[in-house]
Amino acid sequence: MTNDQMTEVHYCYRHPTVETNLRCKKCGKYICSKCARRTPTGYICPDCLREQENRFYTGSLGDYPLAVLVALPLSLIAGGLFTFLIGSIGWFSWLIAFFLSPIVAGFIAEAVRWAVRRRRSRYLAHVVAGSLVGGVAPFLVLMLLAGSFYGLIVPGIFLVMGTGTIMARLR
Ligand SMILES: [Zn+2]
Ligand SMILES: [Zn+2]
């Protein structure tokens, strides 16, 4: 390496005034620490990251309505079961709700995953979690209107734990 190369100054390809020695692992372009995205194989530039993500997300736009079509009715059924069946057991129902919520939500997540043929989409988890909220919300409203604050607890547990489970499962 010559002296000239050693002292050569490089600039970020997105910030022409920012000096950097960091290079994208994939395309070799110079990137500043602000632009660099950390991946398991090293730092890459935002362009390469987007390309990588596009290859990762194999789903199509039609997967979103399909996910709602599967998740919403199941969430409605689950919301009804939690509110009226499990919610009527008594104080013990809280324990059952804690135990059953991740299982039922996991089942909904798997049903959606099966329906979209396991294709991955960026917002699939959000859409399914939103469907779960949409399926449980009517029962929460019903309990509120009935003045049964106690009745809010079991579907509430399902709502919180269920959305958490779905966000984790469909990442
Ligand atoms: Zn790159
Ligand atoms: Zn930069």
C-alpha cells in the first residue's frame, strides 16, 4: 500500500461532506456511521439493506385482506369465548385467560400463516394484531355498555397478550 492510498480520504456516498473509512460489505460503497446498517454479516448501505429486505418479504398486497379475512372471524369467536365462556368462570378465569391467550392467539397467527402460504410481509403482524383488536373490541364495548367493568378483564387480558403473541409470531 502506498503512502498516497493510506492518506486518501473517502466520503459517504449519501453525505458527500462526511469523511469515512467504512464500506458497505455488499457493494463496497463508502458509508458513514450514520448510514451504515448493521447486519449479521457486517455493515451494509441502506440501498443494499432495502434490496435484502425486498428479497425477504415474499408476500403480495393481497395477503393483507386475506389475513384479515382469516384473523377477524377467528378473533371474533375467540373474543366471544373469552368474554362469555371463560369470563363467567369467576376469579379463576383470569388464570385461564393468562394461560389460554397466547395459545389461542398463536393459533390465529398460524392460521394466517397457512392462509398466505407462509409468505412474509412487512406489515402482516400489524394487520393480524389489528384484526384481533377489531374482533375483541366489540365485546369490550358490550361489557362497558353493560357497566360490567369486571367483565372487561378477561377479554382485556386476551387483547393485550394476544396482540403481543401475534407480533412475536409473525415477525
Ligand atoms: Zn451497499
Ligand atoms: Zn452517510
